[in-house]
Amino acid sequence: MDTSCAGKVVLITGAAKRIGRAVAVHLAAKGARVAIHYSESEAEARATAEECGNAPIFRANLESVAEIERLFQEVKSHFGRLDWLVNNAARFTRINALEITEADWDYIHSVNLKAVFFSCQQAARIMLPQGEGRIVNISSLGGLRPWEEHAHYCASKAGVIMLTKALAKAFAPAITVNSVAPGVIPFDKIDERSRHLIRVTPAERAGEGEEIAEVVASFLTGPSFVTGQILSVDGGLSLI
């Protein structure tokens, strides 16, 4: 078994399904002590936890800063420390820009951006006294490229990208902060828009959750001289 992550405590938000699940399973296989966060998908979270050697699960509504604070307190209480954080939890909706309401905007930004910042803040408050830590924020190709029916989503993910860079400076030198920007990584039914993006991807295929997980792991275990970086994992789609 690959034990490059042996003993490291990592919290993965939104770890019940999709990319979060892939990251959790991948890191657990490398020996990490995984904390599985979920909001509503308890059955899926328990299934992921079982795949990760019966890892503990933690429920929190990331729209609430108070619940984020409680989440990190519970993780620290359970493990005694926190070495790594993977901010994966996110929401995605498709709405004409003229029809986006305040509620639509807040629904996306409360989790996609606000929660990422306050999770990073809570993680840093634990990691800095320990002397080191690693944070990886999952952003999106949508934070690098404009999508006309996803203005609110693109803005939130662009915010994650700039937040990653700002916090890499704010938390240096003890904590590295980097971001992975996935391209098309389908887990459910693929719609026509996704099929089009796959057709124009230079790699001529969609990506897989395991590929995102491998890149996340490289940021967590690689040189500490790498910080504030955004890596597109998209089969070359960002080149189009």
C-alpha cells in the first residue's frame, strides 16, 4: 500500500459524493486519516466512510459560519490535530444572467466562496500553531473561463482562485494554499453542453474523479515551495 500520506489528518468537505468521494478514497488508500464532511447526503457519506476504512463522518451546513466553526472543533477534538484541508463542497446551477435573483446568488456564493474562506480560516487557526499545513481548494474551469449561463457560479469560482492566491500569502510560510480547477468530470447523466465540451477537449475525453484526486494528493504531499498555484486538470480544455 502507498503510505505517502500515512498518519496525516485531512478534512474533505463535501466528501460524500463525486470528486470529494474520489479524493477521500484516494487519500485513505495512501494512509491518510480522513474526516468525511457532508451536509445532507448521510447515506452516501457513510458509504464513503466505509470505503475509507470506517472513517468518521461530520455533518455541517456550510452556509453557516457557526457550523463551520463547530465542524473544525469536532474534527480537532476527534483527531487531536488537522494537517490538511480539501475544500471541495460546492453548488452548481444554470440560470440566465437576467434571471439570477439575490437568492440564486447567495445560494451559490454562500457555499462556493464564503464557506471556502471561513473553512480556510478555521483550518489555519489549527495549523499555524502546529507549524505547518496544506490546503487545496477545488475551483473550476468556470473560474477561468466565462460561461454565459453560469455568471454567478463563474464569479464564485473565480473568487476561490483569487482567495487561494491571497491566502497563500497570508498563511505563508507555514501553510501552502493551492487550487485544482477541474474540467468536465461527469458523475451523472451528461447533458448536451457537457457533450460539446468533451468533444472540443484536446484529450478527446472527459476526466475522472481519480485524476483530480491524484493532483490534489500531489499538492498535499509535494514540495512546500509550491503555493498559490492554480492547476487546471481539464484535458487541455482551458486552451480552447
